[in-house]
Amino acid sequence: IPVAEETGLIADIGEYVIRQAAQDYPSLAAGTTHELPVLAINVSTAQLSDESFPDLVARTLDSTPVPAN
């Protein structure tokens, strides 16, 4: 992670991880009778400092079945 942050790749890696996790979310609970689990994704401080991060999260939530709550 430190190398990705230093080279500026953390934004691309983080975006991939967020989108992939959101797309895979429904299949994680497939076959269970329980509610879908809470989806938690670790992000770096560099991602949180990026002013476009909230927009990435909003776009991901809008385009996937992951509930915003």
C-alpha cells in the first residue's frame, strides 16, 4: 500500500477494489437465508484525502445493488 500511495496508483487500485466488491456483493450472500451482510472496504488515507472519493462511492452505489445504508 505505501508503494501504491507513493506512486499514485492507490486511486486506481482503490477504485477497482470498491467497484469489484460492490459488484460481487449480491453473490456473497447467495444461497443464504440471512440478510445480506454489511459490506466494509478498507481505504487508505490517500483515498480519503482525494476530493473525488465521495463521488466514486456515490457512483458505485448508484450503479450496483449495494444499499447505501
